[in-house]
Amino acid sequence: MKGFDPAQRLVDLANEVRVRPDASREALAALLARHGERADDLTPEAFSAADAAELRAAARRMGDVLAETDADRAAAALNALFAACGARPRLTRHDGHAWHLHADREDAGWGDWFLAAGALALASVLTAYGRVAWGACAAARCGAYFLGTGPGSARRYCSAACASRERVAAHRRRLRAGQ
């Protein structure tokens, strides 16, 4: 079975809720399925409309962390999430996945699960890179969250397209100012 990326799941879910604040239960379930969540856990009985509302609220809260640019403030926000969720790390292996860490309680609801799992994923990224390696796109009309874990310096934009659009817009502003 292919590995999964909890940090990318976090970013994708936070972006879904950022763009569609009232994303449907079905849309959220489909997104979670694409990230390897079990179909049995995503049925309307197991993942209800109330669960989807809880997950949307948690995704909005994680969006605040994804928009943080300072490593010390990000670490404090992640520690606060761990404390709020009563998170205690544990190793687990299930559904064909290799051993991996979970930080949620066994009885956690969807919101607490997402906050604990997302905090663990971002804490792993922060410790691996020694900096905030995520962000909200700096493009004026975007704001999409992204992971910037590739080589090179810290990213400001979610994509090359947004970076290029911003450079072109800045160039045009300079030309107009010079006329």
C-alpha cells in the first residue's frame, strides 16, 4: 500500500474549507478517501453531517497555524493544540500502512483527530526543517495554503503560476509609476 502524507492531507483539507467554508460531508469524505482514510470510516453513519461540521471547524483552526510564518509562534500554537486535544503519541499500524505515529485519543471525534494529527504532522515538518516550511500564498488573490518542503529557500507562493503573476503585476506597477 502506498504511504500517506498527513501534512499534505492537512493542507488539502484546510484549502478545501478555505475555498468552500460549507464543504459538504460528501466532499470532505471524498477528500479523506483520497488521502487513504478507510471507506468504512467515511460512511454517513460513521462520518455524519455533525462530524463534517466538527472537521470544518478544525480545518479552519489549522488554517491559522498554516498562515503562521514565525517558528516560535508556530511551535507555541502546535503545543497549544496538543494540550487542547489531550494528545499523547502512540505507534500504530493499520490498514496495510507501515508503523506510524498517532497523537489523537482512541475516542477522539473528527475535529480532535484532525487537530492532533495535523499538529503532529506540522511539528514533524518544523523539526525536520528547523523552520516553518508551510504557508499561505502571498499572491494578492490567492491565499492557498502550501507545504514548502522542497529544496531551496522558503517559499512565498503556492505555485509557480502565482509567483509569476505577482512578478508580472509588480513589473507593470513599476512601469506605470515610471511613466
